[in-house]
Amino acid sequence: MTLREQISLLIKQGKLTQAKLARETGVNGGALSAWLNEKYTGNVETVEEPLKTGWP
């Protein structure tokens, strides 16, 4: 399961919100939303790296 799939599953299960994840990792909420929907056109590492290191 990819990082995107893991996070999406937690959000669907109600265990996490995009807003909380954005706050905890410092990732811009709009960028996070676009990344989750596979529509992010920037450098995905700028979104993925904080998610990998700044979130349990």
C-alpha cells in the first residue's frame, strides 16, 4: 500500500483529517489535497517528504 493509499484510508475511516495532517506536517492544505487526488503538479517530494518524516 502506498503512502497516499494509507493516508486516504485513515481519512476515510475517520481516524485523520486532511487539516490535522497538514497542520502536523507543515504541508500546505491545498497541496495535500491535490496530492491525495493525484492532481498535484509540483514536486511531489515537497509533499511526500514531510509526510514520511513528520507524521507517525
